[in-house]
Amino acid sequence: VVFDKATVKVIKPALPVLVGHEGQQFLKNGEAQLAYTLHKNYTQATVKFESLNPEVATITERGVVSAVKVGTANIHAVVSDYEEVAEYNFTIEVIESDFAINYVLDGGVNAEGNPAGYNALETPLPIAAPTKVGYEFTGWTLDGQVVDAIPAGAYGDITLVATWKVVDYAVSYDLAGGEVAEGNPTTYNVEQLPVALP
């Protein structure tokens, strides 16, 4: 019996393609996973990362970024199956994370412990109530919304505006048996001072 000869040619799959999301931003002093996609053709291939600007940001081989200071860092990536390699380069940006808080108190006195600034990595950040003689504090507003803390996700310098409600006080009279003159007030508030008594 004679069989025909056959030639089998094994074609090795191409290396996976790495897609890095260009222009990713990381907050200074923060740590986060780099976003990327590795389109695998077979499972043996791996990817390793290296920062070419470690003074701005470092990165582990698995892609965890530690942001050091504001600036741009070039990231070098190597896709390998231990026989072939493919190299990629893309950039990330480290942005500021420390910002100022401006308080608009309308004559009030801020709480002693309220900070002059905040870090975007440490939100939400509670803000204490200020005080104002003759008024009840009704809340902070941020961009028109009532808040009791710097909200999670806040970014950039912000302005907190204190809102107040005037307090009415009762007036009592010790007349030693006399009568209160008609028109004498039974309440007053600081916005009515001085109050004239008939």
C-alpha cells in the first residue's frame, strides 16, 4: 500500500497586540492600575512595563503606577513569549492633587479645625460648621449645592459659601406689677437692633 506524502506546516501565531490608552492621568502621590488592553492570540505571551521617567512616575512590571510629581512620563512596554518580543511606548500624565479651599463666611467665624486646602486623594473630607453671633448656620454650599464635606471626586480649587438663618430671641419684661406698653416687641433679632421701646 502506497500513501501520498503530506507536508504539515505549523504557523506560529503572531504576538499579542498591546493597546495602551494614551494620555491617562494620575493624581500626584496616588497609586493606580494602568489601563491597557492586551489582545492575546495565545496565552503564553506576557507584558511587562517600565517607566522611562521614574522621577515623575514609577510603574511595576504588572502596570501599577505610583505618581511622584506633576509632569509627563514615558512608559515602555514589552510583550514577549520568550522567543519574540514587541515593544511599545506611550505617555501618562501626573496631575496636581493638592488644592485650596476658599471660605465665604458672610461675617461668620470659621471652625478652628477647618483646613485651608484638601487633597483629591483624601475625599470625602468633612467640613465643620462655622459660627456667627445671632445666626443659625444652615449649611455650606458648593457650586450651589448644599454639602457637609468636600465630595469624593472633587478636583481643583473650590469655594465654600456659608449660609445663615437669623435667630429670633424672646423679650420678657419685669414690670413690678405694671403693664407692657402696646407696641413693645415680644421678640427681636440682630438685624433689628437697636430696638426702640415706647
